[in-house]
Amino acid sequence: MTVKIRRATVLLCSLAVAAFATSALAKPVHHRHHAQTTQVSAQPQMPGADRDVRYSFNGTQVASATDDTVVRGRRHSRMSLADARAQAQSHSNSAYGGATSNSLVSEARKYIGTNPTGRGSLWCGAFMDLVLKRTGHNGGGNLASAYARYGTRVSGPQVGAIAVMGRRGGGHVGVVSGIDPNGNPIIVSGNHNHTVAESVYPAGRISAYVLPGG
């Protein structure tokens, strides 16, 4: 009987110790979890908690940035020609010859900032040929120097006249869109800084002015 009582007592003591240990261990875990929860929820309200603030609207910012990228992409595709024109006219001797109804000048200006010929070099003559043909005139070929013998020679610059320039190793050709205050022709030409541009050229550089024929 005494043995049974001792065994029962030992068992009860063991159970009591186990229950106490479990309770003691559970309390800190719960406390830590509670403290962590409190800290996380309090962080956005803390001054200097930029990280959480930053993360809190990151999703909106990313969505907004994505939308903006799409808009900018579309805007870029719409504005690319304007940007190309601006870049073509950004050099120091760029100019605008003024508004005109001359078909040759109007057609040539359509391609400012581009290269419609598909040629990689020596394409100012090819550009002049393209502009002439698209305005209903006979083409003058791809060689700049050949335009000195094209159409009707005139004595000086006038809007719509073709200006032919000589230079060592080749020449240059374009259409006159205006005249600057110093008497220098303003010319729209291809292959000017590798693009179509409207620029002032020294009067002394022009070897011939010709008006296009039929």
C-alpha cells in the first residue's frame, strides 16, 4: 500500500512539474510574438520609419512607373520624328528659311532629321533626285556635281532653286529655302551631318544655282 502511495505521489509530482515547465515556456514565446506584432504594427507610425513607408506605397509606385513607361514609350514613338528634327537642326549653322509655298522646299523639309534614301554615304544627290521626282520633276541623278548641268541656270540664290557646291573629293547639293541677312543661302539638303537638315551655307561655296526643269 505504501509503495502504491509513493508511486502515485511521484507521478503527481512529475505531472505538476511538466505542467509548470510547459506554462513557463509558453509565456515568453507568447510574449515575444506579442511584442513582435506590436513592433511591426507600430513601425509605420514611428518617425524615421522610411523603409516601411517606402514599402507601403511601392506597389502603387511600381504600377504608376509601369504605366508611365508605357505612356512615355508611346510618347517617344510619337515624338521620335520631332526629336530627330530637333537633333538635325541643333548644329551651329542651322536655320529656317521661312514659310514658303514652293513645292520643292516643302517636300524636302518633310524629311528633316531622316535619311529617306537608304544610302549610307554620298547621298545628297540621291536625296535631291528623290525630292525632284516626288514633286513631279525629272530627276537629276545621284551625283551632286551633275546638278550644275540640270535645269536652267540662274545668277543668284532664290527660294526653290537648287544650289550646287563643289568640294575636294566630291560635292554637295540641296534646295534653297531662304537667304540670311548676310546674303548666304539657307539650304535644305541630304547628308548634312548624316541627315537631312536646313542650314546656312557660305555664298562663296556655291558654284551654281539652277531652277528645275519639267
